[in-house]
Amino acid sequence: MSLPLDVLGGITAEQFLAEYWQKKPLLVRNALPDIANILEPKDVLELALDENVTARLIKQKDRDPNQWSVKTSPLLKADFQKMPKLWTLLVQAVDHYSFDLSEFWKQFSFIPQWRRDDIMVSYAEKGGSVGKHFDFYDVFLVQGHGHRRWQLGQMCDAETEFVAGQPLRLLPEMDINFDEVLAPGDLLYVPPGLSHYGVAEDECLTYSFGFRMANVTEMMDRVADKFTENPLLKNPLLDIIRKHVTPVGQVTESEIEYLKEKLFEQLQNSTVIEDAIMSVMSESKYPDNIPEAEEIGTGDLEEALDQGYQLMLEPASRLLYTEQDGDILFWANGEGLCISDEFAVHLKTLADGQSLMLDETLYDADILEDIAMLLNESILMLVPTESE
Ligand code: SIN
Ligand code: CO
């Protein structure tokens, strides 16, 4: 049995998963008090103007707040001129830019990394919101700076209708059954499909720790890519044994069966399917945000051994593994990795979110080569121990 977690208000991860996860909301006061001062509104404004950032500026007309507009990134200073009274700035993947913020993912390690999406921040002044809506998304909303009033309503689904003619998928109404103001450090878990409406009470920053959900189309797409990469599968299939003459326009049942069989034979090939699934799941949401690494060689690493450095996951990258019959296989940022057996056990602990001291125990040619490759690919990063 696991321990009660402060981030979940004193319940265990198992209790949370059984009673709340994907089922009902959970409000936790003072869940992450240390998040309050990580960013200030001016930091978010500055970040929104970075040309590589994914951001949206949402405005409501002063004359009619039911008229919305959305400007997507790249955002320019001019977009912030002549602002209406009600507006919200949304910036995605802030965890790729703030290492301190990305460390807060550790508080949610009861949900595996492959389900993580990113941390979005919303910035608004009094009255600002993104409207009444729902997402097919699990999200922990955590209040940073300032206060936000959250109202929750009915469950919605693919059939739910939206307000016509607006650039956002807004709900015409909400049956409110929850109404609370969140202060810095407070957390609200919102399950997929639950309608929600968050309005800034003052100048406020809200973090959304979002979790992606897999979908079959995306996986199918990648499965198809993996098969098309195999030139052998381009070979023509020999004809089915042809005993009778059949009507010239018909494809017979046995012919269809034969072709399907050939297709299913390949689909049964589980290494390709697993490779496809793992490639999709290990893809970074914003691959363009992965920082370019400074080239490092095994010689540099050898010199750095025992010099007070540690290895960590690069927050913008994604590293996952599978383990079967003692074999550990790794994928990162959409690709399979080739890792020596000696380093695999260490890399597994890194993928599980721990850091690893760069010391004598890693003095091995294969291991140092693996580390250099992972650093050069920006999958891992090397940080001085005292910066922890
Ligand atoms: C917000 O923080 O204002 C938007 C987050 C959400 O509704 O998912
Ligand atoms: Co939402």
C-alpha cells in the first residue's frame, strides 16, 4: 500500500486512481505551495513572444463578451496593443522552458510518463477566462500567482453541442455543481469530459498539468509507416491457386480471405506493432522545442567523471522503455534506441525520473558512448550536482 500524498490531499495514489482518476473532480487546498513563485506574469508575457513557443491570445469583445477571438503564435508585441478588458494568454509546454516547473511533474509520478502531455500556463487579469468548455483530457489545474474561480458542471461527450460561430468550442450552458476560488498552491483535478469554467479573480497564473490520451488513428498511422519502411513488403504476392475461372468483375470470397490473411500475418508481427506504439508514445509534443545539445565526446565525459555532475532527463524530451523477460528496450522522441546492456539498467532509472551521478561506476567504453549519444541527442542532460 502506498503512502498518503500531500498533492492528493492526504489520500494514497491507489485511492485516487480508484475513486477519482477519469471519474470525478478532486480539490486539494495547498497541494503544491512551492509552485506559487515559480513564474510571474511578466515571465509568461516574455515567453509568449518567443518565436518558438506555442501560445494563444484569447480576447472577448468589450461591447459583447460573447464574441471571442483567438490569435495563435507566433505572437507579436502588437497583438498586445489595444487590449479589451477581458483576455487570456495561454502558453503551452512551459515545462520545456522552466526546469524548476518541470520538476513538479515528480509530484504526479503515480501516472506514467507516457501519459504526460505538457504544462500549459494561462495568464489573465480580473474577469479573464477561456469560456465554459470541456476537454477530452485529464488535467490537474494548479493555481500559481493570484486567484481563479472554478465552476464545474455536467459531463459532456462527442455529441455535446457548442456555441455556433465562435473560434473556441464553448458550451452554451453549464449546470454548476461546484464553485470554488483557488488560491496559490491549490489544485483541482478535472477528469476528461467534465465541463469547467475558470475566471480570474485578480491578475492570475494557472498551470494545467495535462495528460494525453492515446487514440487508435494515431497508432494505426504509425503502424502503417513502420510497415511501409519494410521493402520486403513491397514484393508482389503470388496468386492464390487458381483452379476455376471466375466472373471477370468479381473478387471472390477466397481471394479476399487470402489477401486479408497476408495482411493479418504481418499485423501479428508484434515487434513492429510494439515499435509503432512505443514510437508514438515516446514522441515529444513539441519536438521543435527540444534544445540543441552542445557536442560532447566520450573523452569529455571521462574527464567529467567524479567532478560533481549528474545525468537527468532533458525536460523537453521523452524517454520510455518496455521490459520483457529481462530485456529492456528504449524509445525516445519517437525513435527506438540502441543501448548497451551495461547502461540499460542505469538508463531505466533515469527514465523513471531519477538522476544518476556521473562517477567511476560508469567508467566503461560502451557506457560512455551511450551517455555521449544520449546527451548529443538532447535526451539526457548533464547538470552540476549543486544545481539540484
Ligand atoms: C485556464 O487555465 O484558464 C484554462 C485551462 C483549462 O480550462 O483547461
Ligand atoms: Co479546459
